[in-house]
Amino acid sequence: MYGDKLHLARVSVQHKDIYRIITECGEVQARVSGKLGYSASVSADYPVAGDWVLADRVDDGGGDAIIHHILTRKSCFERKAAGTGYDRQAVAANIDTVFICMSLNNNFNLRRVERYLSIAWDSMAVPVIVLTKSDLCDNVAAKLPEIYSVAAGVDVVVTSSLNEDGYTTIKKYLNKGKTIAFIGSSGVGKSTMINRLMGEEVLATREIRDDDRGRHATTHRQLLVLPGGGVVIDTPGMRELQIAGADLSRSFADIEELAEKCRFRDCRHESEPGCAVRQAVVNGTLAAERLENYKKLQREMVFEERKSKMTPAQAEKLKVIDMMGSLDACKKVQNASRKNKGKRY
Ligand SMILES: Nc1nc2c(ncn2[C@@H]2O[C@H](COP(=O)(O)OP(=O)(O)OP(=O)(O)O)[C@@H](O)[C@H]2O)c(=O)[nH]1
Ligand SMILES: [Mg+2]
């Protein structure tokens, strides 16, 4: 009990504006207080699975519990919400480890791993790469060096739901008091793995489509307490993972180290003379695609940062331009509406 009448609880499920929270007396349905909702400026200001919150009740006698405060997050995996404006969306909070899940068949993509890692390092949780469906891949040994080349210092676990592959290693991360978030594209087997750890089919999983991209089986984020200790958070597959914040110094440490040897401190690794980064590409010690992805993520970060610093009026203007396609088209519409002012239709 906190203050006069507030209780500590943890958010287990989030369905738009309805939540489930785990209190000392069990799980109850909850909503945010008007004040919390009013002061939220981006989606990330609302509670998310894994959040510790203060709520007004521990049972649902008398209606939904009201969440009054979100306690400071020790870590949070965030992405840019879908759409054009600037909106940070929290995926999971207070996590110790992020399992970046990727299947060893058609979902395997090094550029995707680099993107997930950059965001994971920024979340303050430790990333682990979980490669699933090893039974559907006949050259796992060839794929591993590729992964290591983009994930220096990150643990990599290979799993298959058809056998025991990797599960002993996975269980090592599931200690009491620790929280793991499962993140990755749809259909890679996140819920399948969690069901296996739970020892029963608590989460829905779905057959994958022929093109192997998978339909979304999981539709909301959900926190589960494992029978053997430890907490896991299942998340719906992500179609695209746009950056809200990223730590490229961790995920691209090799490039940043090379950049220190460039002749110019502000080298953009484009056409400047004495560029150690491009030289590494020429020498074959750095993949050109990795450098391109680094630059792409850097551009996205700069763009997102610029948007986050805009006044509401500037952000609104950018939204209109996004909608119209260009400033020119925007002006044409404005002029036309000025000309037609006062006309009746
Ligand atoms: N062959 C094989 N199939 C697997 C493996 N893991 C999962 N699957 C299958 O892949 C399909 C998708 O699995 P899910 O666990 O629903 O995938 P998910 O990542 O939770 O997907 P979303 O909830 O849509 O994000 C199911 O049909 C699983 O049976 C594996 O290791 N090997
Ligand atoms: Mg799922």
C-alpha cells in the first residue's frame, strides 16, 4: 500500500485503453486516471505490459481499478508508432533481457537484426538473439558467422520447437525476478516458445502462410509469470520497426571505431578523402550493406530527433505536408480554399 490508498501492481495486458494488472490479491481490470491520460503527450506515456503502477484497488469489486501513476521505468523497448507524426510507442517496460527472435528460414535478415539491436541497446535491457526454426534450415553453421558479424558481444541461441534445441540455454535467462520480452516479426515462433516454457498452450499460435511471413496470431502484449520463476512478455509480430531512439554506438561499435581513424572528425563516409570506413569496405573487412544500414538508421534517428523537438504547430504543419505529399500541393489547396471563401455550394 502506497500513500493513503494506492497499491503497487504490474501491468500484464494492455488492450487499447483497458488494462489487466497483477496486484497482491490477483489480476484485475484497470483504466488510467483522467489526470494520467490528460498529461500523456505520446503513446509511450501510457502504461504498457511490464510497467509497475500505483492503482486504487486490488480487487474488482466496485468496477475497474484506476491507475494513477506509472513508476519510473528501468528499461523500455520503444519504437515509433505507425503513421506519419512523431509518436513514441512503448512495447514492453522494465525488462532485463530482450529476446530478438528471428527464424532461420525466410525471416533471416541481417539488416533487421542490426535495427532491432540498435533499439534494444537503447532500451537499457540486454539483447539476446534467438534464432528459431532450426529444423527448417539445413545450413545453420553457415548462418551463425553471419549473425556474429553484426552482433559482436551478443549471446545467440539457436532453437527449434520440434526438439530440445536451445531450451536449456533459454531457461538460464529465466531467473526469479527477471523479465524477458520476446520481440520479432510475426510467425517466427515467439508464442510457441513461451507456451513451451509455460508447459501448456496458454497463448494462441497460428499456422504460417505459404509466403512464410505469417499472419498475426498474437494481437496484444501480454505478461506471464512462468511456473518455474521469471516473467515473460509476449508481443505481436512487428511488420516494421521504426526508430524512436537507438544506440548505434553499441550495435555498430566496429564502424564507430573505424570512424575515429578518418581524416576528418565529421566524416560522413561518403566521398571525403582519408575515410577509414570506406577503406574497410574496399578491403573487404566491412560489408557495404552494413555501412548503408548504419547510415540509414543514423538518418532516421536525426529525423526523429528533429520531429521530437518541434513545437505542436510545426509538427501539425509537417503532418499536413505528409498528408498532401509536398509543401507545393499544400499551398495549392490553401489558395483554392481562399478563392472559394464565401461561395455557397
Ligand atoms: N518448424 C517449426 N515451426 C515452428 C517453430 N516454432 C514455431 N513454429 C510454427 O510457426 C508458426 C507461428 O508460430 P507463433 O508462435 O504463432 O509465432 P509468433 O512469433 O508468436 O507470431 P505472432 O504472434 O503473429 O507475432 C506456428 O505454426 C508454429 O507452430 C519451429 O521451431 N519449427
Ligand atoms: Mg505470437
